[in-house]
Amino acid sequence: MFCSGCGQAMQSFEQVCPRCGRPIPPMPLARPSAYSRVQRHVQTVGILWLVWAAWSMIGWLIALPFVAGAFGGWGYWGHGGHHSYVFGPGFPFPHMIWLPELITALVIGRSLLAVVTGIGLLRRAPWARSLAIVTSFLTLIKPLTGTILSIYTLWVLLPAPSGQDYEQIAVP
């Protein structure tokens, strides 16, 4: 640091020039940077992924009895290891009783992925941005709520500057 009057070298703690006595104006404090889009929205995105996971599970639990009934679940009654059809042979999908179980496993897997994504974003984990982008692409075709959440997540986290912003707030 140098005096603006005489050019004398000065120490940073000196308030006046030792040669000419000119007062040195205080150094301006660094202005805090404005929050980036990632900093403003990452908390909300994380919470929404957790809410969406619960929403998906609740929606499936409500739909499960109806789906199980449509695929023959109401048509099977165990009698000593044997199954009989209540609705008769004309009932649609009598041999697809396994389908509701498969869909249940997929919904649970998708919900777990959403929970891990939400928790990772809330904890600012370094890997959470990548996982959120992948999860968003996988959820993009889930009508309405999944599509909206995916577009919002991609808007926040996908652009290249968002990657740099997320790295700054990520907790190692």
C-alpha cells in the first residue's frame, strides 16, 4: 500500500502517511456477494424432493387396492394352497397378480431415490447436485407433480454456472 500524496510505502495498519502526514482513507469492506440462484433455491428443492417422495408413496398406497383388484388380487382367495377365481375366467388380467408388487417395488425405489436426493441437497453434499440432475431426468415423465419438480430442479442446478455455485456451498 502506498500514500496517494507522496508515494511512500506504508503498512496496512497505518492511518496517516509517516512522510507527509496525509490521512489514508479506510479500505472499503468487501461487499457480500448476492445470493446465486442455487443458494436461493437449493433448500426449497431439497424439501420438495422429500415432499414428493411422500406424495408418491401416499398416492400409490391409495391406488394399490384398486390396481390389485383390477389385476386379479381380489379374485384370488387361498384355500389350502389352492386358488380359485371369484370373478370367473372372463375377468381381465387374471394371471398378472405380480404386476402390483412390481409397481410397488418401483414406487418404493423411486421414492427412496427422491429421499436421498432431498437429504443430499439439504446437507449440501458434493454428490447431491449430480444425483438431483439424474433423478430429475428420471422423474421428468411423471405427470404433473414430477414434471414440475424436475423442471424446477433442472432450472436451478443444470446450467454450468450453477455447478460452480453449488461447489461453493457444498459441504465436504
